[in-house]
Amino acid sequence: MIPNTKATARRTGLAIAALALAGAFAGCKDKTEPAPETGIDYYPVAVGNYWTYAVADTTWSLASMGITSVARPSAYRFKETVTEVFTDAAGQKAYRLVRAKQVPPATTWTTDSVFVLSASAQSVIMNRNNTRTVELIFPVKDGRSWNFNAFNNNFNDTITAETRQYSRTGQPFTTGSTPTTPAKAYPTTLTTMNTGAATENSLLKRISYQQVFAKNVGPVFRRRVYLAFYNYPVGGNQVYPVNSYFSAFSRRETLIDYHVN
């Protein structure tokens, strides 16, 4: 019998294609995407943990025609300590976080405020003065956004609001030096920054908030800026004098000491 060369070639081609397809599927199985990092280690919460910060505040005076604002800096320390674990009104585990303040040259600490932290596999929620904010959500991922005011009755309290966002996840971060403390490098960190309706950078205002968390350490840096620029009309146009504000405040908190169980 004379072999059918066309049929043989067709069968051979189909077999090769099947093998190639099988190899492609096998390759896909080997190239799995890494799972997102849970992130719970970026804010270790346990009784006895504490974080001490060098705080630098600047408040600017109200400007007027021909008179620019005057900066009034102040420096002191905050110490945040997890003092107690308890069951909150919703029956969930919560932690009491006591913030104490020390103003040099004094060496004693005085209680400044008390917060409540709720840490779970899904998020870290901070309660300040009966206002709950979502500080972190898990898993962490670059570019992931959420509504940090989701529990509050304000203009940000919508399902679609995205007012805080992750960036530089897993990246190193070095804090700036203070007059008494050298710069400190942290190998693995993430940054959260306000976004959307919670921030502004315009001729009228500059509003921003940044917080950096180091893995197995907690919050290592915070910066808050609020500047309402002074302006007045001239010939139908608004004039914005440099370094002149209706209201202006900035705060920088840099971690200088900590203990984590």
C-alpha cells in the first residue's frame, strides 16, 4: 500500500501542535504570580509595644497687605505606647494606645491623648476622639486605594471614595536626621499618602499627608501639611505673595526609638 504522505504530514503536524500546547500550559503553571503580601507586620500591635518620635511643628502667622507670614517652629517628643487590650462595644479585640508628650528640656512625660487601635487580618483602624480612620488595609499592594474615612459621616463617606493609597511597597526608606538623632535606614517599608478629595495642591491650598511603615517596626515617619495661601485682588487679578498664608501648619514626626514584642 502506498502511504498517504499528506495524511501523515497532517497527523504529524497535529501531534507537534498538541505537544507545543501542552508545553505552553506547563510553562504557565510554572510561572505563577506571587501572592500579595499580607502586610500585618507593618504595624505590630501588642501590649508593651512603644514608638518614640521627634516632632517638629511649624505654624505661620496670618499675612496682610505687604506683610508676609512669620514661621513659628516648635520641637518636642511623642511616645505612643500600647498599654492594654480589651473588648470593644462591638465585641472585637481592641488596644489602647496612649500618646505622651515631652517638651525639652523637661525629662518627664505627660499624657497627651488616648487612641484605640483595632488590628485584624483585614485592616488596622485607629479611633481618635471618636473618629475612626482606616490606617492600613490588607493585603498591601502598590497603587491600592481605599477610603480612610469610611466610618465617618462626611463628604468622603461614600463607597467609591478613595482617599488614601499605597506606594513604594517593599522599598527601603531612610528617615532624616534630627538635631539629636542620626538618619535611620529601614530596608522594607511601605508609604501611605492621602489622595483624591483628601488632598489638594492648587493656588488656594496645599493639603497633604504621608505616613511610612517599616516591616516589623511600625510607623517610622509621618508628615502633615496644610497651607491656605494668602491672596488679594489687583486690577481684576488675584495676587499670591510668596510665604504669605491665611492659615498654615506643618508637622513632621520621625521615629527615634521603639520596642516591639
